[in-house]
Amino acid sequence: MSRDTGVLLFMVFSYTLALSGTPWRSDKAPIVLSKFTEPDNTIHCDFIYGLKEAIADGVCREPNIVLIDNEKISLFNDDETKVYSSLSELLLDSKFSFQSLITNQQVMHYILKQSVEKLAELRLSNPSAGGLVVASSIKHAKQIYKTLVMDFHQTASIVTSHLKQPTSIINTFRHNQTEWIVSVGMISEGTDVPRLQVCCHLSRIKTEMHYRQVLGRILRVTSDKAQQAWLFTLAEASLTEFAYRIDQDLPENSVIFEKTEQQTLDLKASQYEGKIEDNQDLNTDLCLLNLSASEKTSIAKPPSDIEEENIYNLALLGGYKEQIVRMFDAN
């Protein structure tokens, strides 16, 4: 009597799971272990979990992106004046740099004003909501800090890589009630501060990856009632393109185009900055203070030359904070 002998074959397959949070690289280099389509050389993924899916699952806030433009721009040169109807036209047709634009006091004041008012509105229902300003240099960060504290009476901190304990400053801001943190390259990919809900993008870096990383800082969902996210930036051509690409991925329109029709932007060609001061150290670490209402009055006046450096380095923890409904007029 014979029996058929069955043979069971085991085949072993090896798989490699490649995960990437980088859909493209600014230097056009290929992403390791990724497939690319021909001939456009775009990445091909078997599964994508993007912002649209994250919003649908309730793990990310839906962003609102405000692109600020101006249709009344005058650029004064030695012997002539040119008029431009948009920021993109100005930057394309003149030597006036984007760096000079974001460090212009009138431009900074306007975009910070919009950001401050939006944060004040959110803090009415969520008192812990915070704002982030992404600056282009330490000198620029100090300008922004002065405007926030002196002009808008906001509580703020500064964090840069030149400080002794930048991680400690970020951790302190993560858990306190300070309204703003001004950063130079420190709060980007991987930095988790969920209470951030408003961002003012004033960086000179204009790559899509950086833009999306900055936007991501204000998209972390918390248990608070007001789950809004607002990014304020200038309507420069590249930044506008990035905003509309994000808008195409979302179920509802998220881009708001705002023109400062009531304000004329007067610029001087001599304001063009060819050199960027990035290596200026703050010298001392942030001094964490809790100011009383009476002390607020003394800090709100323009500092003397000797006091100026110390004023910039203050991280105000908001002991005096008064409730804001609407602090600023239309001008």
C-alpha cells in the first residue's frame, strides 16, 4: 500500500518598509528607498497620509493662510519714483530684496498687527493659545520683539541657537501663558508646542519644505475649544504658490488674500540690504521675569542705548496680562 507524499514548500519574502515625511527635496536629490515616476521625476508612494487625511481624522487643525499684499507701493530712488501694484511686482521689477521687505518697519508692523489681533481673538475662548514669529536673523528677531512688546504690549520670548539654553526656553514657553515666541531657526520640524495657533512667517527662506514645516507648528490639535490655525505671510510669488498648493489639498478654501488698500507703502531704494547680519550674538541668556502692572509702564517706553540690549532679551511671563478685546484702531 502506497501513500502519496506531499511536499510543503515555504518561501520566505523580505520586505523593506520605507517611511518619509519628505515628499520632495529642494536640492532635487532623490529620497532614499523611494520610487520616482518618469519623466517628471516625482515621487511615487504606495500609501499617502497627508494634511487632508490628518484633518479628517481630527489629528490636525485646518489651516487658514492669510497672504498680505499692497497695491499702493512707491519705491523712491535718487532721481525717480516707481509705483507698483503688488509685492510680487516690486520684487520682480526692482532690486529691492525680500529680506529688505520683511525687515521694513511698516511692513512688520502691519503683519504683526494682524497676527496680534487674531491671537487676541482666539485667547478669548482659549487663554493658553500662543503665537510664533519666524524671523530671518537675530537682529530681525530683536526688531520683532521690540515691536510686539513696545507697540502691541504683548508678552514674548526670543529663542535662537546663540542662546545658552534654547531648549529650556522652548519648554518654558510650551507650558506657560506667554503670548508670543520669536524664533530664528529653532522652532521648526519636530518641535512640538501644541498651544501655538497663530504664526507670522517673516523668514527669508522661501522653500516649500520650510514653508510647510513652519505651518505644521500651528496644526497640532489639543483639547481646547478653539481649534483654529492662522498663518500670516506676505504675498510673495513663491509663498503664494505654496499657499495655493496647500489649499488644493484641503476640502474647503483656506487661503485668504488681503490687500492693504488703505495704506501706501513707501520704500527707499537705499533700504536694499545686501548683507544679512546673522552672526550677532545676544550675549546673555533670556532673563525670565514676571512683571507687575506698574513695571509694565516702565518697559513700554523707548529704552536708552544702555538699556536696549537688556530690553530685547526679556522673556515676559505675563503676570500683568490684561484681557484684550480690540486694542488697535483701523490705522
